Amino acid sequence: MERPATPPPKAVPRQQAISPPTPEITRRIEENRLKAKALRERSIAAQEAAASQPTARTPSGFLAEDISSAGRKRSHAALSTANVPETSRDARITPTKDDGIQPARKFKKYVDHDFSKMTDTKGGFLSAEDDPFNKALHAPKEGEKPAHMTLKEWERHQLLKGLRNRKEGLFEPGLGLGAKEKGKKCRECGSLEIDWQWEDVFKCDICHRCKEKYPEKYSLLTKTEAKDDYLLTDPELKDAELLPHLSKPNPHKSHWHDMMLFLRYQVEEYAFKTKWGSAEALDAEFEKREADKKKRKEDKFKSKLQELKKKTRTEAYRRNNRGGGKVGQFGDRIGGGKHEHEWGQTVENADGNSVKTCVECGMEVEELEF
Ligand SMILES: [Zn+2]
Ligand SMILES: [Zn+2]
């Protein structure tokens, strides 16, 4: 009996069944092709129109701005182009520019001086140009333009600062209206245009015209004047509650302390009424102080003269001893009348002049001091 065996499968080359496109599909393909073509033609036409019309105008004749992209997300292509401006910083991009060999960071500021090109200051120090990293040499001085400001900006800044300080221009409180509301008017003429800075600092409502009109009341005194003329002390003048003052930058030296300006009538009021009692009392005190000053000066002169006489006497004594003569007295003529003057120490006499006296004959000459 024959064993049943499965015959090996017959290797039949599989025929790929490619059915011809149905008319339906052919129609769709053709449709899509035409659509794409139409789109392409439209975009080309739009590009040409944009190129031929450099200044697009709205129907009303205004320059048409491209608002199509406004408020819309930009496409990736618009963002990531090759023509990134130089100033645009992007941390992802590492600079490819080769700067050559760089010094270590802590030596970046090391200056290798070329001594042949430097100014010889003859003093062993560097001039400002030779020392560009010296902060002390190049520090902007107070009241000078900082480096980051242009001249225009600096002028504007200074102008605004001045106006703000003086409460003028746009910093002036509403003219008239503010004064009326606060019940402030000129204490002399009743005008509403008062000086707001003075109102603020001196608590004195006065208009600019009256300030000029009554200088005996409304002129400003410097601190030195207040001290010398009204015998006020530094602590009194520094007490702003006692005597308010206006601070102004010193016109002669900008780095000096601000000038303190006092209002004359306020200083007089305080000096006459509170401190000295009356103008006469102030005068009396002034006389007394002047007299004291003169006496002190005279005393000083006398003591200096005394000292000089003592010195002279010992000198004359020694001289005479050397010469073998008798002991001389101050003012004695020594050795035959003619001599070369030997000038002693310069002292200030009662008139305030510098005087030197001859050690031997006592002759006085004025000395000029330079
Ligand atoms: Zn007035
Ligand atoms: Zn002499």
C-alpha cells in the first residue's frame, strides 16, 4: 500500500493583480492636478504683483501697511533664516569668530605699556591717557556729565533738576489756583504769584517783585555774613528749625559744600529779638568783641617783642664778651657806631604789619610777606 504523501506545493509565480484605474479614480487625479496648478499660478501671480507694485496703497490712497502678518504667528521660515541681524543674540549660536589667543580672565586688564610711546611725567606716575583702567583718574567728577549720557540728555537733565529745585516751569504748583486754595499770597502786595521755593524752604510767602523791592528784608545772607554781622554761631545756623536756609551749590568750587543762604529778615528777627534782645545790644556785643580781639592781638605782640628783647640781650652779651668789652644793654651801639644790621625774627606789630628788628641797633623795618 502506498503511503499517502502530500505533493510539494507547486511554485506558482504570484501574479500581481493590477486593475486598471477605474474611471472614478482617473477623474479625481485629474481634478487634483488642476487644483494644484491653479494654486501655483495664483501664487506666482501674487508674487509678480508684489514686485511690480513697490508702494501698495489702500483704495483711499494711504500707504498700505502689511497687516497680513500682524497678530499672527510667524512661520518657522520667517524666524529661522540665515540673515539674522548681527545684533540679535541667540545663546544657541556659539560664536564662530576666532579672536586668536586670549589672555586668562584675570589678566584681561593687564596693560603692557609701551614705554617709548608714553608721556614722561618726570614724576614716576602715569598720565591719564597712559592709564586707561585707572578708575580714580577717569572717575566722573560730581556735577560732570556721566559717560553714558549724550550732551543733549545731560543738558536736559540739568535743566529739569534746576526747575525742580526752584519749583519753576512744569514743577510750579498750579499758578494762582493752588495759592488761593491754600490761602497763600504775597505778604507784601497780596499777589498770588508767590515764590514756591521760598514758601517751601523759608515758609515765607513772597512774590518775585516784592523780593526785589524790599532787599532790606528779603535779600539772602551767606552763612559767613550771618556769622560776622549778627554774631550767630554755627550750631544756630545749622538748625533748620531755628533758621531755615536755602542750599545752593557753591558757584566758585563745585566740590565744596553747598552754600547756605539765609533770609535777612528772619536772621535779623532771631538775632535782635531772641539772641541779643535788640539791635543796640548786638552793636554793644560787637564792640566788645572787637575790643577783645584788639587786646588779644596787642598782648600777643607785646609778648613776642618781650621774647625778642630777651634773645637780643643774650646775643649782645655774648658778642660783647667775645670782644672783651663791657656788658651791653638793648639798644646799645656796639663797636664804633657803624655796623651791618643783623635782623631778628619777624613779628607782627600793633598795626598788623610784619616787622623785623635789627638785633644790634634796634632799627625796625617792615617786611613784605609773599
Ligand atoms: Zn508781592
Ligand atoms: Zn642795626
